[in-house]
Amino acid sequence: MDEKLVHAIIEDPDTAPINEQLRATLGMLARLTSAPESFGPDDMAKPLAAGVPRDAIEEALLVAFAFNVILRFVDSFGFSSRTARERQSLGKNLMRLGYMLGAVPGDSRPGRRPKHPK
């Protein structure tokens, strides 16, 4: 993903040059992150209306959950933050390899079997 596009999305996802499916998904994730106590099924209505498949919403929620938990641990234990260069390298690796949540042993989502990288 283009670095300028990433900055545009971070700056204002409502005006960034992205499709409505991504915009709706990011809005849902922002709401989940900022107000998890009041997040519910109605919050998924906008991504669904934009045509985001349920399994894509589920995957986005799982990734957001993982990142939110990790960041809470980082904040709680006072771990040092990565440099901009390290974050960029990590982002490139995630784009290349994916998050591989489906590869987690014991994945209990219906119809899913663990996929192991080759």
C-alpha cells in the first residue's frame, strides 16, 4: 500500500481515496477501539450495507482484537516503542505474509481448519 495513502487514511478515513467497503470497515474498527463497551451488532450494519462479506468483517475484528490486546500489554508493561523504520519493516512483512490468524491451532470458527505455512 502506498505510504501517502496510508497517511491519508490515518489523517481522515472519511476523505481518504479508498473504497466504501474499506471506509465502512475502518469506521467499525475505530468505534470498537474507542467505545468497546457499547459496540454491538448494529455497528456491523454499515460494513454489511457497503457489501463487506461477513467473513471479512470477522477477520478484521480478529486482527483488531489481537492488536488491541498487544497494545494494552505494551502500555501496561511499559515496553519501548518501535522506531518508524522498524514499524515500516513490520508493516511490509505483514503485507507480504499476512496475519495468518487461520493458522492458529485450535481455530474453532465454523468450517475453518488450521492452515500451516509452507
